[in-house]
Amino acid sequence: MKTYAKAFLAAFMALSMMACASSEKTQEEETAVKEETENTEAEVPEETPAEEHSSDSLIIVFSRTGEQYNVGEIEKGNTMIVAEMIQNHTGADLFEILPEDDYYPYTYNELTEVAKQEQQDQARPAYKGDLPDLSQYSTVFIGSPVWWGDYPMLMYTVLENNDFHSRKLVPFATSEGSGLAGMDEKLKSLFPDSEVTEGLAIRGTDAQQNREETEAKVSGWLEQLGFAHR
């Protein structure tokens, strides 16, 4: 009788140990699977959102430093000053037009002679780099100084080699008395299917020496055209 009891007890203990071992193994397997799943989830890279433009408006501007009429030597071009004011009010992206071969003289009188010769030759000087993708913008501000009553020939290179069609085009210019020099009409002629808005003409002297007055003109013009302030 004692022998049967001992045998039964031994069998019971063996079964209990096997059950515990099986339970511990199952628990270990579950833990391993859980850790593997968590690691796998952690390794999945997040999707990178597509790059977006900061604005649907673009400012392209050509501007010169150096010796300027009625002002003297300047460190920032008249038209660039106006362009940056527009950018501050609208949040538009800005692209500066730079000549590929900058042979333009630093002194005012020499510069006017080079500009006059380019106009007579109907030259098309090259510019550096490429404009941003214009298909990303519904509005393009186009800024330039007035040289001999017209766009600098460099600007015609830009206008003739990029697609400004079917957009809102907003001209602005600086000079010492030429106003807008018909730049709005030139844009209408080049791009008849685009909306050309009323332009803005600023005296270079005012851009340099009367910043508050110039800022007020820029602000009022933009408001009139329906551009919300930032």
C-alpha cells in the first residue's frame, strides 16, 4: 500500500513539474514573440511627407548695387529693397536673377552705356541657374529696374525662356522718373493668356532714403490687389 502511495506521489510530482515547465516555456515564447513584434514595429520607417512650397506666389527680381543716380554707392539694390518688402507682406518665395557673366560696370554712367548698347543689339544675356518650377505658383511678381525706358535685356532672356502663361503676373519697377515704363503692357503682349495686374513704380531714391514711405506704398498697393498681409 505504501509502495502504491509512493508511486502515485512520484507520478503526480512529475506531472506537476512538466506542467510548470510547459507553462514557463509558453510564457517565454509569448514574451519573445511580443518583443519581436515590438522591434519590427519600431523598425518600420515613417513616411516622409512630400516637400511642399512655402507659398503659391513667387517673386523674381533683377537688381543692381554699385553707384546709383542721385544716391551714390549702395549695398542693396533699389529693386531688391522693394522685392523684400513684398516678400515680408505676402510670404512669397523669392528668386534673384543674376547674370551668368557679370560684365555690368559698377559706375552709373558706364552701366547706362552698356545697357544702351545691349538694347540696340537686342542682346539676350544669359542668367545663372534655373528659375523654380513655375507650375507650382499661381502668382509671379516680376521686378526690375528700368533701363532706357524698358526692361534690361537680361530680363527678356528670363521672360522668353520660361513659361509665364496662364498665371497672375504682377510687375514692379524702380527708376528715377520713368515710372513703370510700360512693363505691364509688355507682359500682356508676351503672355496674353495671363492676368497682368496693376504694377508698382518706386523711385530708387525713395527705396534707399525713404523706407517708411516706400513701405506704405508697397503695403497699400498689395492691399488694393487683394494680397492679405502676413
